[in-house]
Amino acid sequence: MRLHWHRRDLRAADNAGLARANADDPVVPVFVFDEDVLDHGAPPRVAFMLDALDSLRQWYRERDSDLVVARGDPREVLPDLAREYGAESVTWGKDYTGLARERDAAVRRALDDAGVERAAVQNAVLHEPGEITTNDGDPYSVFTYFGRKWHDREKADPYDPPTPDALAPVESDPLPSLSDLGFQAPEADIPPAGTEHARDLLTTFLDDDVYRYDDRRDYPADECTSRLSAHLKFGTIGIREVYAETQTARQAVEPGSDREESVEEFLSQLAWREFYTQVLFDRPDVVTANYKEYDHPIEWDHDEDHLQAWKDGETGYPIVDAGMRQLREEAYMHNRVRMIVASFLTKDLLIDWRHGYDWFRRKLVDHDTANDNGGWQWAASTGTDAQPYFRIFNPMTQGERYDPDAEYITRYVPELADAGPEIIHEWHEASLTQRRNAAPEYPDPIVDHSERREEAITMFERARGDA
């Protein structure tokens, strides 16, 4: 008998830990509500997680087993459960954040003291930190070179789910509710979790949108993305399965065609996830510290009114406000718009990226420490392979380019529904009279982009010691 400790692998298929189970060595599936982890949680993610756990539990129950749930310190809970079920070993999927690594080291020591064997398996990425390095063995700080090697490396095949006779016939208490865990109901509508929903999303995406992905992924109104980010975060679908199914879609089209290149671009996004994972593994301090060092501190602004206007989607920059309102309503934001709102906060409002990262952490259902931190530091010109400090997104140009008909903007900013694309994309230059006639309830721009652009460049030049 052994335990498998589910964490970011809330699935049965393509699970390296469960794949080791057999009739002679059945597995007891376990999930532990760890207070230290819950302290970093937020209603959207915890709600999604509970739905995923409910789906996973149902899968086990259909096979005369169950997901054993417990709450407490894993250092105490796992040895206790091992004794209760007579388990000789514990498996779990590796996690790469600083918090997870400290927790796992403590659990290993506790299991050693209890005389219980343990093994951590690779379940969250295709290539672990340390597998893809420079010729000198150092982690990459530039994605281009990492990405080339990532594409060239052979990938493992997905694992089959355990058979019913490989699952221990156990029973468990009900799952706790959000309120039981100390969380309020999320403000946003949370998408359904579970492997079935993840596979439906993947199938739909690979049937059509993946072949338009390269051309249309940056246009938020098109919704030409997979929407798998939350499922990859919680592991309701395996990354090996996603890669294998995507390769099948790639093989279905002519080699060298635009459609194949589009599939390749989607695969590159999977590589970006793993690039940021290895960055976080190498530099766990980047969660709160700039990856890139400047000679002097960056003199961020601390205007609370501006920060609140950004959070509320009331900046007077339509594409920015649409993104922030989508975040509030759906606990999700289109990736191109994430870059736009991050650039606006750090380069137009001159506010520290950490405030934006913390807001995303609280509001996104797909918040992933490595990805979100990497994205925010890229936008703030403080991270790996970052946007140069002097290249600053113009939010109006971005809106006009990627939402020319203002379809996405008006979906989330109904005050502009009758204004028309032309006035929407020129809102910063329109007169006060034009604005009031077009959309009297929508705010004026809270800053002047041209002025703030120059201030941002000067701010970074001072940090570099150039001014």
C-alpha cells in the first residue's frame, strides 16, 4: 500500500505518481489542505480547486475508491495517514516555487523519521529546471535559446490512468466548502474545472483555433486561445497529454504550411511556461525582487488613486479598462491585454509591478507564480528577456490595432457601446465635449500617455545611472 499526495496534479490520467500503482501495490489518493498554502490563496483559485477536487473524487468513487482529504501540516498529516493505511511509501508531483520546495524538504524529513519511503515525480512540466541549460550548465535568462532547445528535446508520452484494482478501497469525509476554508465567494464567474472540461477545451481548440493561433491569438475579441491556463495550473489535464494531442494536430496538416507554423506558435507558449518555471527555480527571490539589477532603486510612484482606478477599470483608457473589468467578471484576462494593462500600470502610472502582480494573484483563476511573475517583470523591464525600458506600449494604439472594431472593449465597457470605434480609439485626444456627447458616464484619461512615457524613460535612466 502507498499514498499519492495530489497537489498540482488534480487528475488521474497522465499522472506519473498514479502510474506506479498496481493490484499488488494499490494507492490511496490523498489531498491535504495546507494552511501555509491557503494563506497564499484567493477565492477564484480556491473555488476552481474545490471543483477540480470534486471532479477527481467522483472519478475515484466510480472505481470504488475515494480521495482522502485532510487539513493541516503535511509534515504531520502524511506520516499519520501512512500509519493509518499501512502505507510504506508516498509519491507526489514536484513543484518548483520556493514555498513548495521548503515544504517538500520538510515533508521528506518527516517521512524519513517515520520510516516511510518517498518519491517525487515529474508531473507539471515536460522538462524540469536544470534539464535545459547553456553550454556552461547555467540556466537561460533569454527565452530564444531556451525555446530552441525545448522544441528539439524529446518529450515523454502521457501515462495511462490507474486501473480500478490499483486503487485502494477507501472512504473519506466530504470536501470542505469555501467558507470552511476561510474564503468568501469569488466576485467573478469561475469556469468549471475537472479533466473532462479541460479535454473539451483542448479538443475544441485543436479542431480549429490552433490553426489560426499565430495570426489571431493577439485579438481578444476573437478568443482564439485554448483557455487551458487554469487547468494547466492545477493539473486537471497533464502537460504530456496536451503536448501529445497538439502534436497530433500538427501532423494532420502539411509540413511547412502556415497551419503548421501556427501550431508551433502554440507549442512555444508551452515552452514559455517552462522557461519561467526554470527562472523561478533558479531565482525564487523574483517573487518580490527585481530579476534585473539597476544601479539605483527605481523611483516608483505611489499614487493610491491611480492604482485604484486601474483596479476598477476606470482609467479612461478603453482597452485597459476592458481588461481590468474582464478580470473582475471572469477571473481571467486575455494575454495580449495582460501585457497592455501591465505596461500601463508600470509605464503610464509609474506604479511598482509588485502591486499589479499582487492584484493578479488575488483575482486570476489561473494565477501561476512563475508565469505571472515573469509576465509582470517583462512588462516592467525588470525581468528576464524583458521589454526594453524605452519601448513603451501606447494603450490607444494597442487598442486600435488589436481590437479595431472595439468589440472586446464594448463587451466589458458598456458605457462606450454607442460611442463607435473611432471616438473610442481616440478617447485620449477627444475634446471634453466630444467625450461627454459620446459616452457621458465613461471617465476622462487619468494621465497623459505622452507625458508619462517621457517620465517613465527618465525614471529608468535615473535607475540606470544615466541621468
